[in-house]
Amino acid sequence: MADYSLPKDSYFLGFDSSTQSLKATVLDSNLNVVTTELVQFDTDLPHYKTKDGVYRDPSVNGRIVSPTLMWVEALDLVLRKLSSSNLDFGKIAAISGSGQQHGSVYWKNGSSSLLSSLEPKKPLVDQFKGAFSVNESPIWMDSSTTAQCRELEKAAGGALELSQLTGSCSYERFTGPQIKKIFETHPEAYKNTERISLVSSFMASLLIGKYACIDESDGAGMNLMNIKKRAWSNKLLEATAPGLEEKLGKIAPAHSVAGHIAPYFLDRFRFNKNCLVILWTGDNLNSVAGLTVSTPGDLVISLGTSDTGLTGFGFRRNSEVKREGGQSTPKKQNREGMLLWILTDISCSHLLVSVAQLNWITDDLQPSLEGNVFPNPVDTKGYMVMLVYKNGSLTREVGFHRYVLENFNGETLEGVNEREVEKEFDGASEVRAVTEGQFVSMRGHAERVGMPSPKRLIATGGASVNRAILGVAACVFGCEVYTVQRPDSASLGAALRAAHGWLCNNNGSFVPFKCLYEHKTENASLKSKLAAIPDIHLVPKYGLMAKKRLEIENRLVEKVGRL
């Protein structure tokens, strides 16, 4: 029988290089949290003068970037904070990380020699000044590349064809359009670039002292990779910029070893020379790993606190919630009809509602005009699908339509009449409609892009403490809902992936991710709690609601168009 144990007394370090901060989580060999540290860009590195970790360019509509050197300095600072906490770096067997997806870094010609010859007595930031051909990295918030998106879609044969090739239709935040814009607007800077990294592969490169590969999972967020072959698409590379394949380097599976820790970190922080650096991947992908979601039928829903009161679709009467044994299930009631709120503007794959995200694991690749598909970072054959709902403030800016659906008995849509109204309903009804509507929308859109029958749903985020909301989610999706206490799921997922990568390397081949934790799920860092169970009588009724909502939404899209 294979030995999947981790070396005794060893540590595993995970980073999360997000938009606003750099977090670090250290796990021991039993996957318990040893320590954590955090660098907030705005407050810990105020000399960069960022707001929320970014610069918003007032001269170019939609241009949002971050100073690349800030990420370099943050790595040195978070390691110094860990050192001050008396962490024994010599016990760290492997490191991995999470990077904000889609962001890109442009290394100047000759920077590879700089990477390989760092001086341990000098801070990283002092040695990387002048190392980048573009000093401000485009990030996922940037929306200035609409023209480049349309050109990439045209090169692929259309939006759907691009999605079928890469896993997503073209989005302004994706790296391919960003690279294309750099080439078109700053050709000299592009010519002076020897390597283009994602944020994830950039941070890994710093740690190993040479250019790290882009991993397959994060690489799918570029609109440049053939998702079936898990290789660059020559057609899309040629449509983006000349000589791009050489600048991007190779793609590798997310569990691969990027290299050993660089000599700089051995001398400066006393790492073990045998410490492995596992390829970093994207933040959303690491978060799923941090929630130990790895099999088809697992769903993850991220609920911000604003999710409770922005837009929705539901029954007219407010229903109370009963609690039994700490779990929630909506009470049955006689209901007269249902409310519908729906927005006037809907983008290609994003319904403009409050901050929320739905992820699920699947073995069946079905790219479409909705959602994003990525190779599963902890499975060599599966995929992770993501539906993102944009910030709720947009709903207040663009407005919404409100409907009453009359004669709805929950058994059929026959005889149901739609009536648009302008007057607001009473507060209880509107709150109920908001709550049901968020989940009904998610179910409808997710089923449209091939979501498998859910087996369990893991809820995270501020609103996941509300058991009434979780009770509705259970009935809408027809499965049990679990909650977890993992505020830093991306850095935790990175630490778990570091341990997983160590196991794969030690065994000489890929090891199923669940082998890492299946006997350790009672650990505080991994434990989940059953929070809500579905009412089986309500599940099919919500299915009808989801169908009707999409019907009305489609008509509104035809009428008012998309953003």
C-alpha cells in the first residue's frame, strides 16, 4: 500500500498574492495551522501610494494596474514577519502559492541573469529596480481592452469558438487581450521583454531564482491556451503578438515542481536547501483546493455580506425559517405568486448582481458563452467551472425590472401570467425575493453551462453565517449546505497544494488530492459543519422558478442588449 504520509515535523508554506495583500499560511505535517502573516499593500507599503492595492488611471478609461515592485517588496516583508515570529524556515519542506488571476508581469531582456545572481545581504526590491519592461502590471480589474477582446474572438471564429478552444469567451481582464494591448500601444516595451509571467508564475520565479512555468490551470485564464490539449494555441498566439510563445515559456501541471528554493533565501532566511517550490496557480483555484473540493458534484458558493439585499427573484410572501439541531430548512407556506427583479443590462456571462461566486468540479468539459472553465489544479483530468456575479453597486447604477408572476402553484408554469410593476413590495417580501433570487439565478445559469447534479454545497463569505439564507440555498440547489471557518482559503489552499506537490514528487507520479487529507478532516483547518438541509418538496419548485427567470431574462437581453 502506498505511503501518503508527510515527513514528520515538516512544514508547508502557502502564499496568497491577492489584489490588496500578500498572505502566508504555514501548516505542519498533520495539516494544522502553525502560523499566519499578512502584508497589506496600502498600509504596510504606503510609499507606493496605492488605493486598495491598485492604481486607477484617470487618463485611460478602465485602465487599472499595480506596481510590480510592490509585489517584490511584499515577499521580502512577509518573510521577515515570519522570521520575527520565530518560524523555523529549515523545517519547510515545500512552498506553493496563489496569485490574483489574469495579472501579468513583463521581464526586461537580461533579467534572467539577475534572477539567478541575487545578493542575500540586499533586499529584493533594491535588486529588481529596472528589471521590468513594463513597471505597472495590468490586473484582473482592468477593463481597457475591449477592442483586443473582439479581435481575439474574430481570430478564433467567434465568441463561442473562442470559449470552446480556451474555456472562456474573451474578457477584458484576461491576459491575452492585455498582452495584445501592450504590444499595440507600447511596441518598444514589448520588444524589450524576454519573459511574460502571470502573477502566480512571477512569484514562483522569485523563489526559485529562474523563470517558472505557467501552470495549466492559471494559464486557462489567458484566452491563449487550448484547454483540451493543455498547450498554447498557435492561432491565438499569432493573433496576439509576434514571438509570444518564446516569451511565455512552457506550460506545466499545477502539481509540478518549479524548482528548489533559490540560494538567496537559503542565506537570508535559512531555508533548507531541499525545500521544493511547487508551481503557483490562480487565487480562485487555490481557494477551491483550500476548501478540499476535488470531486464532481461539489459546489462552492462565495457570499459577500452585500449578497443579502440587492436583487432577486422569489415568492411573494416571506417565509420564516425554523432551526432543528443547528440546521435550517424553510417552512412550507401557501404562496400567492412570486416576485421577479431582473436587471436591464446583462453581460456575456455575468448577471449584474451582488458580489458572489459559484464554483464546481466536473469531469465533463462544456465551454459556453457563460462562465469560465479551468483545469482542476489538484486533478490531472478534471475541470473547475466558475460563475462570477459582479459587484452589487452596479445594480443600483443600471436599475432593474420588477415582475409579479401570478397563478404560480409550484407544480407547473402553465397558466402563469407575468406582470411588470414599478411599485416596491413590502420589505419582508423584497428581502425574501432577493435571497431566493440570488440562488435561483445561480442555479439557472449553472445548469445552462452543464453543472452536474450537486451532492454538497460549501458556503463561504460574510453572509454564510446567516442560517436562513443557507436554508434557502439548500432548497434551491437540492443538497446539504456546509460552512467552513477558513478566512484565508487561498493561502491555506496553497499550503495544501505545497504538501500535495511534495507527495506527488516523493511518489514519482500524481497522487489523488484526497489522499493528502482524507484521514485528517477533523483538523481545525479542514473541518466543515453541516448548516442546512433541503426540503425535498421545494427543490422542484425552485427548478421551475429558475426556468422562468431565464425565460424573462432572455427576453430582456433581446430588448435592451448586453453591456
